[in-house]
Amino acid sequence: MNDPTTPSERYQQGMATRRAVLGDGHVDRAQHGVTEFDRPFQELITEAAWGHVWSRPTLSWRERSIVTIALLAALGQDDEVAMHVRATRNTGATRDDVCEALLHVAIYAGVPAANHAIKIAKQVFEQMDAEEAA
């Protein structure tokens, strides 16, 4: 019988992938803010999104990053777009990849969605450049 306090293998893989893609600092901040209310949600996204989907071998992290940014931009999920643009430093997706993904968003999901996501991506890339220069 499994001990309910012991994380599943899927959760452990998910947490490792989540940390590798988003960075320890981001994940530590997210984990620090977890309450009993949102703990089930955090466990779900760690197991499902990170442990199952992001950990699959078929697509590279670069490819998953590009797809994720396009989907989030199309859905207007600004905070998530910024988080995943920042994660490109760990996934191997380039600025050209992000630009191409957002061109697809413009055609298939609408110019306003892409325009807003481009604004967010530019701000994040500027922040990343400033961090690297410091």
C-alpha cells in the first residue's frame, strides 16, 4: 500500500522537470505560497503537466516551450506567457522561436492576442538581458 505522504514517482519526475524548466527560485516561491486550499491543485499540475506531459520523450523541451507559449498567448494568459518566456533560458527555445510562435498566434488566434504577447515577451527579454548584464 502506498503511503499518502510519499510523493508518487510521477510527482517526483514532475517536480524535477518543473525545476529544470522554470528554475528552482520560481518553484521554491510557488511551493512557499502553497496552502491547504491550493495544495491539491499544485500536486495536480506537478504530476499532470510536468510529470506526464513535459516529461514525455516525444517532443523536446524546446518544442514544448514553443507550443506552450503559443497556446498561452492565444488564451490570453499573460502571467503564464511571461513565466514560459523566462523559462526559454532553460528549454533551449530561442527568441526567434518565440517570435515565430507568436506569428502563428497572430494568424490562428488573432492579432490582438499576438500583439499583447509580443509586448510581454519583449519586456521579459529586456529583464533577462538586464539580469545577465548585472
